Amino acid sequence: MRILLIGASGTIGKRIYDALSPKHEVVRGGRSGADVEVDITDNLSIEDMYHAVGDIDAVICAAGPAKFGPFSEMSEDDMYVGIRGKMMGQVNLVRIGQKYLNDGGSFTLTTGILADEPVPGSVGVSLVNGAVNSFVVAAAQELPRGQRINVVSPTVVADSAEMYADFFPGFDPVSMDRVVNGYVKSVMGRMTGKIIRVI
Ligand SMILES: NC(=O)c1ccc[n+]([C@@H]2O[C@H](COP(=O)([O-])OP(=O)(O)OC[C@H]3O[C@@H](n4cnc5c(N)ncnc54)[C@H](OP(=O)(O)O)[C@@H]3O)[C@@H](O)[C@H]2O)c1
């Protein structure tokens, strides 16, 4: 399978790459140091990426910029970091990518537990996680040529637990192997329109 992995240099993306690359051709996407450069906040950049990459059976997005911060201090621009990044960045990867993805191919996006279990300071992230979850359920009904779409929604992952400890008091970190398996299940399986919660 030929798989395009956006956010491949990230905490989660690196581990998805390690799991899939022994058996599949994985093309890494990101803003720097990747096989193909892409900024998911820029539609032209997304279009250029799909042109450059060519034949693709699966797209995974493990990139999703969004801003944490107390709601009382969040400006509209702060909210738009997540709306332009994690929300519309992923929506546009699918909106544009449906023209390029092979018949029967799949999209796998990323949200997170904050859609369902917000914490103080997560309004800007919870908002877009919920939106992307709903987008995936709806888009699954309309994708052409047998294409599928799912979203992986992890709780805090073990590799980030220390960094996010203050934001997620009392949350049990999940192993990276379980998170990666959410992506593997989405890409290799037949499911569509699913929110794969890894908690
Ligand atoms: N870590 C966790 O515990 C956790 C838990 C639940 C959900 N999540 C979600 O999982 C996703 C990945 O998290 P992570 O911790 O792996 O993040 P990370 O370590 O910060 O990595 C982010 C990745 O996305 C790329 N990226 C960032 N902005 C981009 C843009 N505008 N266009 C294209 N690529 C971009 C980065 O590479 P470049 O900078 O080179 O572009 C990097 O490869 C996020 O949506 C996050 O909210 C994470």
C-alpha cells in the first residue's frame, strides 16, 4: 500500500511511520524535513502536495495545530489557530484529497479525548476535535469511489504524558502501541465513518 502520512515527524506520527513503513511505502509529509512539504493551513500547499505525491491508497493526518488557553483570555485569533489548523486543515486534506485518492482508499484523521472530556484551557481544542469527529461521520456518507474515512481520538499518549501532566490531571496515559493500532485498524480494515477512541 502507498500511504501519505502528514505530521510524520511528530510524537504520534513518528510511531505510525515506524509501524507501517516495514510493510508499506510511507510518504512523509510536513512543513519541514519531510519527503513532501505541506502546510495543511494552506489549500495551495495541499493541492501541490497531492500533485507531487501521485498515486495514494491511504492518507493519515497526525498533524493538528490548535491553541490551549483559558477561555476568558482566548482572542478570536487564538480560536482560529485550531479552526484553520486542526479543523479546516484536516477537512481540506479530505475535501481536496478525494479527487486524488485511489478507489477504495482511506483517510484517517486525528482528534483527541478533549472532544468528550474537556479540561480547563481546552476550549479551543475541544471545539475543533468535536467538529472533526462530526465531519468524519458525515463525510463518510459522501466520499466517492468507495473511499473510506475515520478519525483516531486518543487520550494523552504515554510519550507525551510528562509534557501534558499539568493539563490532564488524573488521566491515564495510553500506550503508543494502542494509539498506533487505531490508525492501523482504520487503514487496513473496512470500517468507515468511525470515531476510533483510544482511551
Ligand atoms: N500527544 C498526545 O498526547 C495527543 C493526544 C491526543 C491527541 N493528540 C493529537 O494528535 C495530533 C498529533 O499530536 P503530536 O503530539 O504527535 O504533535 P507534535 O509532536 O507536535 O507533531 C505535530 C506534527 O504535525 C506537523 N505539523 C504541525 N503543523 C503543521 C501544518 N500546519 N502543516 C503540516 N504539518 C504540520 C509537525 O511537523 P512540522 O512542524 O515539520 O510541520 C509534526 O510532524 C494533534 O492533533 C494532537 O492534538 C495528541
